[in-house]
Amino acid sequence: MTKKDYIALATAMERSRPMDHWDANKRQQWALDVRHLCAVLRTDNPKFNTDTFIKACGGILETA
């Protein structure tokens, strides 16, 4: 995959990011999806920066 692909994935996740008023389960699932994507992308590219990707997705939601 290329940087362009990573940007496209992050953009898609950012656009699907749940709003604050959404159900807590949906918010938690979105955060897990982002984390799982990071794990897959790290296996594709050892130099993959998880923090940068998460920020590009809109950040991990707090689901307390």
C-alpha cells in the first residue's frame, strides 16, 4: 500500500467517526475498528505511524 492508500483509509474512518450523541456501542466499535486497521497497516509497513493515523481518523473516542 502507498501513503495515498493510508490517507484514503484515514479519511474514510474520519468521515464515519461517530458523533458525541451516538450510542456508546457504536462509538466503541468505531474506536476498535481504527485500532484494528492500525494493526493491519503496521504489518504492511513497519514504519507505519499509529499516532499519526489515529489523529487523521479524528482521534480515538473516549467511551467510558
